[in-house]
Amino acid sequence: MLLIRKRAYARAGLVGNPSDGYHGKTIAVIVGNFWAEATLYEWDQLELVWSQEDHSRFRSVHDLVRDVHLHGYYGGIRLVKATIKKYAEFCARLGRELHDKNFSVRYESTIPRQVGLAGSSAIIVAVLRCLMDFYGVEIPREIQPSLVLAVETEELGLAAGLQDRVIQVYEGAVYMDFARERMHQRHGLWCGVYEPLDAGLLPPLYVAYSTRISKPIQGHSDLRARYHQGEPKVIEAMDRLARLAAEAREAILAKDARRLGELIDQNFDIRRSICRLPDDQVEMIERARRAGATASFSGSGGAIVGSYPDAATLDRLQAEMAAIECRVIRPNIVA
């Protein structure tokens, strides 16, 4: 029996985030310590199998409330369903006919929820990889992130940018340019310019995340509206974040760890100037810097990323984070 199993990994936005949704530039790395995995096999009907994140039975009302906080009202099954629909429609647009065999598909994820490590898009990327293998219709790599984004924005009405989908498709470390003049269309989807970087040039990095239920950064929901309304402070911040990413690319290529660390710190400071940030997440940054590490948010809140100079700093960082129920890992940058 045909069995296909594919993974997609968590990610950390290193510099430039969140300018990817505002014609900016970013650098991100894959975090291979955590992944979403989809398993697909031929079946007599098309069946979507619920995972551990698609609960319908609970021990108590309090258990139900906690589950909704962690996984939302629909778990991940809606992501799987929307991915299949979008893939089939895109293949039809390409004039590629899909065979009529059916399949069963399920997913599981080890990516911590609600801490901004891109768990939802990882599920979509893993399912998309299974579908491309099953049907034998490969989507060009440059287009895949845009198709994944369309699953979330067009099918599910979620607000998102391209950065997470690019790094999860390309893996390793990637510099991304979303400037208006660099964006181009392929098969009706807008793509940026993506440059893989040698992860071996990076200094030692860490990712720290809260083991408690977190919440997204306040003010993100209206950031797009403020940008489109032309608020000078927001527009200037996005321009500065884009410039940081370009400078960070040069620092990485030059193996200038000190300069890269400064840019990581500046990234958070700029973000803080335009968003209301939860006190507990700001405390993560402050504790990391107190330990001697650099620090910025890795995504939409609940996890931070940064660099550190030596093992002693990492030890101090782990102690600082443990005091506030945060775990520290060294990201496995899967290429």
C-alpha cells in the first residue's frame, strides 16, 4: 500500500519581522526541533482523520476552555481540508488533471501552540508535500509559499504574510525580499525574491518559548489598518525593519556576530515602538538581555530568538528563562 509521510518544521523570524506583510525584507531560520507531520495513504474514500488537536470530548468544562485557548475552535482539520481544496483548484488552473484514486490523510504536530512558531502553516506545508507526491503534480518551489498563504488568507480568512511559508518550504536560513519592485506573479500568485543563506555562517542562536498558554501581540490586529491609513510611524517602522534585514544579510555573510546581534536587538525595539506588547513577553526579552544574549520576538508572541557569545551566557539564559516557565533550545537549522 502506498504510504507517504512528510514533515514541515517550526521557524523563527530572525530579523525584519513583521515587515514581510508590508513590502519589507526578512531573514528567518528553520527550527528542526519541532515539526508537523502529515501521513497519507491510498484509501477507498477520501478521509480526513482527526488528530490530537481536534478534540470533541473533554473531561470538564475547564478542559474544553483550555483546549479552545490552545487550538481554537476547529483544531487543524480545517487546515488540511483547505489545503486539499486549494491544491486541486491550483492544479486545475495549471491544466493538470488529477487521477481519481482516493486517500486517507492525518496529521500530528510537536510544535508548541500559541507561541508564534508557525505551527499552522507547518501543517499546510506538510499536507501539500504529501499531495504533490500522491498526485505526481509538483508545484514549483517558488510558488509553494504563496499557495500556502492563499490557503490561510483566501480559504480561512486569516491574516498572514509570506515569511513563515517561505522558510518552511525552503528550510535552512533564507533572506527574503518583498519590496514592491521585486514582487512578481507566477500562475496568478505573487512571489518575492528568496535567497538561501549558509546557516554555517550564523553565530550560536537560541529560541526560548513560554510553556504556558500565551497570547498574540496586542495591536497586531490593527497594524495593517494603520499601515494602509498611512500612519507615518508605522510606515517608517516597516521601512526600518526592512533595512535591518538587508544589513543583517551583510553581517551574516561577513560572519559579523556582534553586528548581527545589534540588529536583532534593534528589531525588537522598533516593533515595541508600534505595538502594545504583553508584559510577560517583554520580560522574556529583558531577562535574555540581562543574561548577555540578544533577543527579539520570533513571531507573533510567546517565543523569542537571539544570539549568544558563549556557553556561560547560555547557562545564564536558561536560568533566567526557567524562572518564568520558559524553555530554551538551540535551533536545529535543518537544510
